[in-house]
Amino acid sequence: MVAVAGLLVNAITIVLLWRAGVEDLNTRGAWLHLLADGISSIFVVVGGVVLHLSGWRAIDPLLSMMVALFVGKWAWDLIREATTILLERKPVEIDLRRLETRLREVFPDVHQVHDLHVWEITSHYICLSMHCVLDDLRLSEMTPLQRQMAFFLRHEFGIGHTVIQFECRTLAPSETERGRLPTLVL
């Protein structure tokens, strides 16, 4: 009876947390904890019924091991995601080669991408910085391109924050003459 009452409370709380959104790592951790408690309650009820009807005592440790396997798997997934965020690593679902290929397919002005960095700073908030080599364009042409690229990256790859630096593919020979370029004095 206690397990059934606990199961009802856990079920209500699980539904409430699900509606709050389990995409946040902390909320998902709490939700998984309650889910594990709910599964434990179900297994206690099942184990109690089996033990009462058949007297089979091995049911209790077997069901306990099953709960431990569920909890262990969920805990491992949470630890892996927390580590990815804390170390600001690249999310596993983002393939950098595919990202670069898609950028060059969708944006023909992009000749090369380098210094490409992608990292996750919180649950499902991915950042990107990169250098893109373009033909010599005016600044007024680059700003719309940058916005279009950021929009594309958000919708195709889920990247929420982008820093895109443009570089010119070639300079005309007259611009590279020593006397025409400014000199930096330290």
C-alpha cells in the first residue's frame, strides 16, 4: 500500500516536471530520479504480489538489479552530458565536416571555412565561432550574409550563438604593395 501511494505521488510529480521541460540538465536529473522512484515502486508492488502468491524470494534481488541497471544508465547519460557542458566540448550530434559541407553548399560565396569551433555551454545551447573565406565583398553585403548564415546554423544544426569572421580570398596586387598598407608601430 505504501508503494502504491508512493507511485501515485511520483506519477503526479513526473508529469509536472515533464510539463516544466526536461531539456534542462537539472530538471532532467530530478525527473529521472522521480522516474526511478516510480519504477522502484512498481517493482516493489510486483515483487510483493509475486512473493505473496508464490513465495519466490529471488524476485526481490532480481527486481532490485533491474532498477539499478535503469538508474545506472540514466546516471551515466547525465554525467556524460554534464561533462560535455563543463568542458565546453562539441556536442556529439554535430558533425563538423557535415556542417562545413552544408555551409558551402547553401552559401556559394563561402570558399573555405577554418578555425571552426563548436561547443555547448549549457543544456542544448550550442555556440559556434569560425572564419569564412569569401571573395572581396563590401561590408554592406557581408552583414546580410552573416545573418543568413546564423539563421541557417540555428535551424539546421540548433546553434544558438554564432561568431562568424569573414576573410577576403584574394587581394589585388596594388593593395599588397608595401607603401599602400598601414604600418603597425608598437
